[in-house]
Amino acid sequence: MSNDSPADPRPITEARLLAMINASGDSFWETDVDRRFVHISDNMCRMMGYPREQLRGRSVLEFMTPEYGAEVVRQAQARASEDMPLAHVGPIRHEGEFFRQDGARIWIETVSVPVFDDDGRHIGYFGITREATERKRAELALVAANRQLEVQLRRIQELHEQMREHAIRDDLTGLHNRRHFVAVAEQELERARSHGASLALVMVDIDHFKDVNDTHGHPTGDVALKAFGAMLGAATQPGDLACRLGGEEFCVLLVGTGHEAAVSRAEGWRSTLAQMVIPVDGTALRLTASFGVATFPEHAGTLVELMKVADTRMYSAKDLGRDRVVGDGVA
């Protein structure tokens, strides 16, 4: 009994191979080493919109967008070997845009390999190409939609941040409002208590502010409040919390600051304000303020007590003639 396999009654001929490739729906092509078309399948011709005779002998790079052609060459050069500098040594996959004969641009995806003759000489490239326009358009549309969504999300975040800032800021001066001050101060006081740290509070009240409103009008008073708030905000440091409690009354929480340092800083604010000139409708307006300073844990153990001590010292500054800082006398 013979072990020889029976002869294949239907050997794979070149014609049959081409027919099968064409039937697959994909397009195939072969080029020489300069990437000029040598063989082009029927599907490739239909996809590009050219008759075969108008493609043969022309470089495949001619039909690619400049960006796509440069990427194909870059990939091939990156994978070339010393023995074959003109050929990539294995399959490479790439996608990009082709120009059809009618001027339309289509997306394609391709797998290409180098072709060698029987002596191992590099003679060109073989590739299988599939149109990917619809897929790519869907991908690009998804990318564009995601980018638009990111833009919208950033805008929403910005609006939320603006709303948050609006909720914790005084509309007139831009300093923090009383509600935010109390919430943060309570947290900082508890943190100072846990770590055995100092925390100072400076209460401020603008002197004779009722006279400013009565003499110059409330719009001028608003300008004065804005100017004072801007000065106080600019003079505070990271970690400080400057607040407008209401009317002409302000306060500053100084985290990690001892009593002497807090009194010194309050004196600096007092001096700066006394030297300020606020131009309002041709009037050179000048302001002074009275300051009271209290420190945790030396003078009080709770925020309410700390504010009470600092407030009492502030009014002591007014009783002593205004335009001054009081940091002792009440504990």
C-alpha cells in the first residue's frame, strides 16, 4: 500500500489565488523597491477609482496624503536592517488617507511585507489594504464628541467653582464672607488644638465709617470698603483667612501665628491703611481703623471666645483714640 498522498485535483494556481483574494473584499498590490505599483488587484482599482493601466508604474506614495506617506516611510526605515536598509524586515500595519481619482479622500488600513526573489534580494513590497473610511469617521466623531464633552465638563467645573467662590465670598470686597470664615476657623482651631499650635485672630473696624457714608454717600462708602478689602487681601499671606464680617467690620485668621507676630502684622496693616489715599470723585479720602488681637490658646479656648476677646480689644482701641492696635488688657 502506497504512503504517497493522492495528487491535489485542484492545485492553487496564480489565477485561482488572485480570484480568491479578489473575492475576499480586500485589496492587494505589489510594488518595486521604489514603491511603484507592479500588480494591482481589481478591488484596489475600484477602491481608488483608477483603471489598472493608470496605476501601474506610479508610486503608491503619490496617492497618500503627505502625512501618511511620511509615516509609512518612517515605519519602514525604523524597522530596516543593516543588510536591507530599504526594506522593513517584517509586516507593518499602518492607516492613513488615500486620494481617489475623483479627489475624494478615503481612509485605508494596510498590512505590508517586503518581497524578495529566490536569491534573497529585496525586490519590492506586497500589501493587503482595506478601506476604513466609515470606521475612521466613526472613531474621529467619537474623539470629537469626547473632546467636546471634556470642554463642557471643564466649563461645568469652572461654573461650579465660580458658584462655590460666589457662595464663600463677599460680593463687594471679594474677601471671604462670615459663613465661610466661621466654618474654616472652627476647623483650623480644632487642628491647632490637636497639634498644640497657635492661632491668632485680628478683628478690624474702620473708624468713623458712618461719617464717610453720611458725608460722601453710600457709593463712596462702597469704594472705601473695596479699597480696604483690596489692601487687606493683598497684605495677607498664604494660609491666612481674611473676611468681611459685615458693614465696616473685618477679621483675619492667622494660622500658626503667635501673639506677638499677630500684633506686629496688625500694626503693619494699620500703618498701611493710615497712609492710603483713596481717590473718589475728586476727593482724596483717608481712612483709619481700630484693631483687636487675640490668640489661641493663650486668651481663649473656643472660636466664640476668641472672637469675643478680639472684639473687646478692638473696641478698647476705639476708646483709646482709634487708629491703633490693642493686643492685651483683656484675657
